[in-house]
Amino acid sequence: MILVRDVYQLKFGRIDQAVSLFKRIPGAAGRVGDMSFRQHALTDISGPMYTFVSELIVDSLAEWEKGRLNFYEQPDFTEWFKEFQLIVETGNQDFFTIENEHPGWSRPGVVVVRECYRALKWQIRPAIGLLQRYGALLADTGVGRQPRILTDLSGEMFNATIEVETDDLAAWEGSRRGLYERPEFQVWFAQLSSCVEAGGHEFYRVEI
């Protein structure tokens, strides 16, 4: 599966308008022409204010490319886009491979925690294996649900991301302190340290 992730920097104060627009986006029912997809929209909790993220999950890049042309030809797209472009300052598009089966985020309102890692050169596959183990640990200890592992398909090489959902930041923060004390986490972390060189956290709220 492929994740197409569009990250928009909106004009100041326009986040609610962006959410409202995406709730009536042409093709929101999950099919455009022959392309079926899953879509979510997220808003920033950390990082630059008024960041809006659109996630589109498709089977392949070929399917996305074909479906994109059909999407632009939807009867209401032109009018919709006229409204959307008025609230956007800039944006970028990234492609990721989803390395595990994932049903999508469970409902609007949950918090998505992204841990983004930069693997050492040519160490991306060992890093993925370790993140798969980490996802099981996170779920087992209640730190987060439905782990999703992503690897770069565009942009810089050797990047891997694990995402989980949680009800709120307080639940995530409280649970992870207990995780850090577990021997299996400490063993895992020592192994991870041998194949990654940097990392960072991002937090988003699922809106759609």
C-alpha cells in the first residue's frame, strides 16, 4: 500500500475552514473513477501552527496517478479548488510505502503520534524490523494503538516512521513512562541506537 501525504501550511487561522472544505471534497466517498482509496485529514498539535495534512492511501502509484486525473475531472473540483487555494500559503507532497497491514485511524478526535527516524546508511531494513517490534511493545503496554510503519518512497533516503493513535497526549505520556522501565524496551532501544542516527516526534489530531 502507498500513502500519499500532502502537508499544507495554511494562512493564519484557517484550519477550521480547511477541515470544512475537506469534508465536502469531490470523491470523498472513497472512489474516483476506477480508483478506490482511504483518506484522512489531520491538523497540527505540534510544529508550525495551522498545518493541515491530507492522507490518501491507495494500492499503487500507478493507481494514484490514474485516479488523480479522474479526480481533477470531477464536476465540482474546479469550484472546490478555487476555495481551497485561497487559504493555503504553501505545501509539499510525499510518498511512503506502508510496511504493514493497517486499517486506518479509528475515528475523528484521536491523536496520531509520529516517531520519525533517520537510519544509518543502508540500515533501513534492520530499522524496519526494530520498529515492528516497537509497535508491538507500544500496543502491548497501552502507549498507542494500531501501529503503522512507513518508509520513504520520495525525498531523502533511509527514513522510517512509526505512527500510533492514542486518545489524548496525557494517556500517551503516562503510559510511555512505564514502557521505558521495561527490560525488553531497554534491549530494543540499545539495538535501535546501533542503526539510527536521529529522530523526532510529531503530533496530529485526526479530523476526518
